[in-house]
Amino acid sequence: GPDGSWASTGCFKQAFFVNEANLKAWLDKHPTATGRMVTIGQALAAKMKMTPQQIAGACKIGECK
């Protein structure tokens, strides 16, 4: 379902979210995910300043919500 695909995509695509433009482009292509991605989007913006270990941890937290 939408939740399953959102969760897997969240981590699978994390390397793609290297900047805000890429994040917005992804959201534009996945309109049904925006409801959930708002919070994750804010987290992704913070991820730009995080270590790979922190990013991995944040991703796991995001999948659990």
C-alpha cells in the first residue's frame, strides 16, 4: 500500500535527496506521499548537516512513524 511504498522509498531514495530541489522534484512526482513527506522533508533538510550514521538513524525513525 501507500504506506509501504512510502517507507521503502524514503530510505531507498535518501541518497537522491542531496538538495532541496531534488526533494521537491521527488514530491512533485509522488503527490500522494506529500502528506507523510512534509515531516520527512523537514528532516531531510536537516540531514544535509548530518553524518551518514545520523542519516541512517533518522531514516529508520521516519519509516517507523
